Amino acid sequence: MASSKAFTMTGGDVAYSYSKNSTIQRDGVDAVKEQIKEAILENFDLKRLGFDTSSTAVIKIADLGCSVGPNTFFVMENIIEAVELKFLQAKNQNLAALEFQAFFNDHYENDFNTLFKTLPPSRKYFAAGVPGSFHDRLFPKSSLHLAHISYALHFLSKVPKEVVDRNKSNVFNSSEKEVVEAYSTQLESDIECFLNARAEELVPGGLMLILAGAVPDGVPISDTVIGVCNDVMGSCLKDLVKMGVLGEEKVNSFNVPIYLVTPTELEAILRTNENFSIEKMEKHVQPMKKPLSPEGYALAVRSSLDAVTRNHFGDEFAEQIFNHFNTKVEPNFSKFQGALRNSLNLFILLKRI
Amino acid sequence: MASSKAFTMTGGDVAYSYSKNSTIQRDGVDAVKEQIKEAILENFDLKRLGFDTSSTAVIKIADLGCSVGPNTFFVMENIIEAVELKFLQAKNQNLAALEFQAFFNDHYENDFNTLFKTLPPSRKYFAAGVPGSFHDRLFPKSSLHLAHISYALHFLSKVPKEVVDRNKSNVFNSSEKEVVEAYSTQLESDIECFLNARAEELVPGGLMLILAGAVPDGVPISDTVIGVCNDVMGSCLKDLVKMGVLGEEKVNSFNVPIYLVTPTELEAILRTNENFSIEKMEKHVQPMKKPLSPEGYALAVRSSLDAVTRNHFGDEFAEQIFNHFNTKVEPNFSKFQGALRNSLNLFILLKRI
């Protein structure tokens, strides 16, 4: 099992909270709404799951790495609507006898208080929160029918040892071959842990819906969102060292545990796992219903990186780092926008064999 | 369904938090440890529950109104140890194939963040938090094998309408016949909602363990913990009205939604429900391993009443009320101690028919 370091989105109600700065993720999730429906209608096999003969059915669904709402609530609703439709089409089921249990999972440090308080008051499911890393076991065996994970697989359980040992922050050298390889290897091992845990938890015939941020094959890291973000963060940290605000050692030991795969890389990892069949794997361009302003971009980056920055530098320095980061978003905005156009979303459907 | 008002214990890490001021509850839970074990060994019917033939078993347990730790974790451990022993004794089960899923339930406003962060790192169960009132449905049908509730049934879903309409705080007149009757009727209706919800959720043969605070038959309210607490709170609020700190109307509309049953009352309510059989009902004197100091007493009262007081009076006034309340505990200490000796714990085992 991986012993996963917490990498949580910002909770609560602050300006840079995830709940206020997750429209990119929302757009991505919305864009695959139809795909999710189709995937469930075509692959949620009522007979194999034992629902064809029973008079009642309780469907158990998990959203892994859900952060706080509202995106996770939209996803849950989408999935449930599709399952209801599947039962309706089967006709031998009474829809009223269907019940849903929804498990919302994220790290122990996730803001579950906010998640729970913002649950939709009229909802079709019994809600539960499940704390812990999705690289580990979270549920009893054969206790889930559907699992969903979006925009979360790229968070590594830890910074790879090889990168830590270099004592040079990955934000300065994210394109170097050794660094890329170390991150890629770490991700491979993390996804293996993830799949092995889910293989225990999903019933045979159970489905896993994955929406993963990725970069197109052949695009260099420097031209990806992560690459540009690292560059800007790197120059920001360098400035603060020069200004005497941050110590060089502290900066050198700062690494961001994120890695975006290519489609080829991810497919290879998924194929090695013998417990799941790949039923679908589609590439989608990251949609942007409303383009982010530089300020919106800065807030979105912070909602994602605030916790890891705070953990490393402390609250006060994190504040200074992001204030400085904000001033650098505008001058680098065309790079950010270009990188976003290089962002791919992979929509994947796995079935538990 | 009752629409239950939140009545949450104080979360977080403050001096008057529930986690730091729940030794009375801890002593009570510890005192029935053996009873819980015995109840499970004698009544957890592996054959009826379908565990006698399966090669693996997932046991699902809920603690209802769990607040934050650590008490709920001790209880969960006790229950799990007893179930393991039961399986061991049955001998046809491989203990390694047993898995447990523990559901920790309390109101949406409960401090689940603290609950999750303080989960015992090495534990025998998969943990989940379930937000919502235990007067309503919380789980899918037939999805629990064991439910536990301690020191929580006395929280009413709301202040009875008759009491609200009197526009005279119940802390001034908790012994009046009309008030007592209105509270008693409300509790009866709340427990019915509670039992009906659990009847859906527990599998046939499933067990419900109840530890309920109560007062001996025939003891007047004024001689109980609630009575003394109301008296002291009442005189405290009167002082603050006189001092011009609180308005009279605000004070008159303040009611504490708590009612302690007598054993006869509770037994009558439980007997009317046709979904459960009463397997055990024992009276225990509330144990006190280490007597509380006046200060400890004041903190314990606040850990329980802080939320309801804050909700009604606002943060600033709640602070003043408890500061004033604290000065009144010492002069009334013998009354508090006497009332505590009048406290009964009822240990009840119900079985889902």
C-alpha cells in the first residue's frame, strides 16, 4: 500500500476555496455527462450484478478524491440518473424500490464539514463521507457497484525519492529527464495501488468511471499547465529568496506531487492490471465554457496548491508566496492559456472482471 | 419523519469541547462494556444473519449521535471485539475473512473534521461519517447489522410546540405538569421516528444497543441533573436580564430540547413498536470514576449546551451566559452532585424482528 501524503483542495469559504474555483473541473465533468450516461446504460449489467431478480436494490457509489462540493454532487446526480434509466429500461424493476448510498471520499484533511453542510437538501441518496487516501483500501470488499474519480489521479501519493534526494525543487526542473522519469514511475506505482484497492472493493461487474487530466503524447512538460505553473512558481520562489523572504534550502526541498500522464502512458498502466477490462478510453479537449481571467486563474491555482504550500512553508510564507504569484499571472497569461489548450481529458471506463 | 433541529456537542479543541469533557459519558460507556459483549455473544445470531455459510463477512455497524471522539471509538472497538469473539466461538469462520464498516453519525453541524482526524490510526474497520438526524432515515434499507446509541436519545428533535407557545423559557418551569407532559409526548414521538427509521435500516436479526440517561421513577424533575441545570441556568438568565445584558423576550423564547425519561416511560414507548423485541433492559447507576470538580462540571454542561445557547443568543452573549453560569456552579455544587446520584443509565438491547 502507498502511504499517501495529504494533498487537499482548499475547503471552507475563502476566496481561493475549491468550491469557488473549480469551474475548469466543473466544465470537464459536465462535458462527459452524456458519456457517463452512455457508459452506464451500456455496461451496468443488472443481471451480472444480481439486480435482475431481487425486488429491491441498493446501489452503492463512491466518488474518490471528491474534495468539497458542488462538482461532486453534480457527478453523483448524473450517475444516479443514468442508473435509474437503466433500471427503467430493464422494466422488470420497480424504480421506487431503488435506493442509493453515496460515499464521498477524500483525505482526512479534506473539509468534510463544508461538504456535509452543502449537500443538496433534496437528494436521491443516503450520503456518507469516507476519509482516507484512495491509494489505500477505503471500503469493505465487494461493497461498491460504481466508483468515480475525476481530476484526482494526477496527485501522487508522495514526491518520488529520487526527486527529494536531488534537493532541488521540481518547480525548477520539471522537464529534466530524470525528474520526469521519477514522477512517471511514481504515478505508475500509485495507480497500481489505486486499482488493486478498487479491485477488492468493487463487485464483479462493477464499473469505474475515470476522468483524468492528461497531456497529449509528444507535448513537452514545459508547454503543459503543470509546466507553466511550475515555471511561474519557480521564478516566484527565486524572487522571494533574493528578497530574503525565503531560505534557499526551504525552497529547494519544495516539490509539488503532481504528474500529468500522456494517453499512451496511462493506457499501458491500465492494461497491466488484470482485474479490470478497459471498456472505453476517449480523449476530450478540456472545455472552457467561460475563459478564466488572470485573477480567476491565480485563484484556481491557489485552491489547488494552497495546502501543499502551507504545509511546507507555513501559513505566513504561503500568503506571501501566493501574493507574489498573483502578480506574475498576468504577464504570463498567454503561456497559461496556451498550456490549457494543450490539456487533454481522458474519459475511461473500466469494468471489474 | 421528524425534522430534527441540530443539537451538536462542541467540536474542535476548545476547553469546553466534547472531546475534553465527556468523562461522564466515557464512564457510562465503559461500565456497560461487559454488557455489550454479553449482549452480542448471546444475541448476534450468525445463522439468521446469513454469516454461517459464507466464506467472508462484512459487518456493518453504526454509532448514532456519536459526536466527536474518543468515546465513539472505544464503543466501536468494544462492539467489534465482541463480534470477533462470536465468530471465533462459532469456529466455522475464518477471522481473517471478517471485515467491518463503521458508520459514525451525527448532525450536519457536528465536527466531522475533528472526528476523522482523530480516528485511531490502527483500527479494525473502514470508517465512514454519516451526517443527519437519527430521527430520520440515514442508511439504505437492510444495510446495518448493529446500531449503537448512547447518551443521545434524550435530545429532542425540537422544543414541543406547547412549550414554545407559552413563551416562557422551560428553564424556569421545567417541573410544571404541562411542560413535563409536552416534553414527554415529544420524546415519545421522536423515539417512534427513531425506531421506525432503524427498523428499515437494520437487517432482520440485527441488534440495537442503547445506553440512555434516565431518572428513577418517582424522582421529581427538580432533583435531576436537567432540573438543577435548568434552575441554575434560569437564575443566571434572570440575573443577565436584570443587568440589562439580555432582553426578557429573548430569554423567554429560550428552551432546551432535552428530556430524561423514567424507565417505565421508556419501556412503554419501546413496547409499542412492533419491529423490535426488547431482549434486555437493565438499570445502572451512573458511574463516576473520578468525581467532577465544579469547574469540570461547568465545562461538561457547556460542552453540551454551548451550541443551543449560541444558536439562540449569538456568540457574544453565549460567552457572557456561560461566564456567569460558571460562577453559579460552585455555590450550587451540592445540588449538582445530588442530582447526579439520581441519574440512571438504562442499558437496552433491541433485536430487529
